[in-house]
Amino acid sequence: MNAEQEVKRAIEHYFETMDIQDLEAMEKLIPETNSTVHIGTDQGEIWKGWQVLRDATKG
């Protein structure tokens, strides 16, 4: 797999984990800091820090 394919796969994996709200997988992909900003796909979906993301992904 070349570098371009690896980057594409990493981005696809990121979107898949966000789509199914797989918090465990997200924790492996995204730095777990209070300054991390998460931007969703719908208007107003902006979260700062991990606790709000955890709360947003709860069923």
C-alpha cells in the first residue's frame, strides 16, 4: 500500500468510526485532550474536549 492509499484508508476509517459512533475506535484515532475540537456533519455539531464527545455519542 503506498502513502496515498494509507492516508485515504485512514480518513475512511475515521469517518466510519464517527458514522457508527464507535468511541473506542475514535480514542485510537484522535488525541484525547481537553483542547481537541470535534466537528460533525450537521449544523451546530462542534464539540470541544473528550467529555462532550463521549456525551454526544451515548445512545
